Amino acid sequence: MSLHPLLLATAVEAVLKAGDIQMASFGSSIRIDKKGEIDLVTEVDLAVERMFRQLVAERFPDHRILAEELGAANEPGPGGSCWIFDPLDGTTNYAHGLPVFSASLALEQHGQLVLGVVYDPTRRELFTAERGGGAFLNGAPIRVSSAQGLLDALLVTGFPYDVHETVDEIVGLFGAFIGQAQAVRRLGSAALDLCYVASGRMDGFWERRLKPWDMAAGGLIVEEAGGLVTGMDGGPFNCRAGHVVASNGRLHADMLRVIAEFEADRSRDRTL
């Protein structure tokens, strides 16, 4: 499909501006608040989101916005255009001075993701994709890896903010994958995790209890790089479903098998 050039230009401009704001305060003393026991928000998250909302209001006043920090008053129904934005994906890393974070932005039209951009300002890496147009890193095409089996695979995952209450579930599945993969990483930015699958740096990714802004852009980028993205139950990818498995495609059935076997074992243990 062909999108209006201003849409991609606006998306790229927004995440590049987000990166500038992020880097201007990175490593300095900033205000950090808590949305939950371990769920942080910084003044940078808020500044980036305000910048983005103003940009969209000026250029596309009829578009809705679904973003992380300033409420969901504009969350859309099934029709129209909706921007799905994470102003700072990897806030905990950012707050601790760890340079693994990004800005993630997707455009949804009539319920379908059509555009995704993710920007890592520390590495100056811009990942982009339009539906049907391929995926790119700084303008160069990217493709998923050619790994054939889990024993050859470098996987990546994340832990949800309720991990303290769900340690057995989250760490248990992490261990199940460790037992079958070459290695497993946990980086702290789901958007970058997905982009790393798209670019072949990682071979597969799974995570549960995500928000739409965590995975909308990255999910499309993986698909356009030739990968496969589904729910953890194997169903179609839905950025509002809260869970995702992304892979180079070759590993997907094995990843879903590990998840299904782990869930079956947990269910059996609960009944004993």
C-alpha cells in the first residue's frame, strides 16, 4: 500500500525529536516518579509525549493518539487513523543511565498497522517500515535471520512490571527457553527487541503483559523484514492483546511449542 509521504516524514521527525530530548537529559539528574512499584516515569517521558501530541495536533488534527503517559482519552474505536506512541521505551534503563532505550511510533488506519518507526538515539539507528514496503535500518533494507533451530538461536524477552507477583510464571518460561536455545537475553526495551529480530541480531522474542505502544511499531517492522509475529497462543498478532511472539519464521513453531508445554506443565502442577 502507498501512504502519503507526510505520514512517514512526520513519524521520522517525531522519533528523531524524541531522541534529541532523550539525549539532552540522559545521564543527568532528572525527576523520576513511580506509576507502580517498579514502573517508572520521568520528566523526559512526559516532555517527549507533549512534543508529539502538539506535532500531530498541528498536522493531523483529526487523528487520534494512543500513548503511554498522558491518558487514553483519544483511544480510538475501529475506524480512522490512530498514532500509537511510546515516548521512551526503556524508561528504567534510561533512569539508571543504561544506554538501551528508544522512541517507538506506529500508525494504525482502520484497525490495521500501516507504519512503524523506532529510533535508538544512542546508536543513531532508525528502524522504519510501511506495510507492503519492506523494513529498513537507516535507509538500508533489513531481513530476519536464517537460524533454523532453537539450539542455534539467540532469543530475547522482557519482564512485566508485575514480575514480583508472577516470578514463577515469568522466570519459569525464561528457564524453559534457556534449556533449549543457544542463549537468551533481556535488554529492557521491547521495541528494540523486536527491531533486533527484524534485523537478524536476535532470532526470536516473546513477552507477555505488554501495551500497544510497546509492540505496535516493532511488530510491523518484523513482519516487513520477513519475520512472523503472533500472539503467544499462536493467534494473529494484535498489539492490544498484551502478548507477542516474534521470530524469523523458521523458529516460530518451536517457540510456540516451548510456551505451550510450559503452560501445560503449570496447569498440571496447579491441579495436583
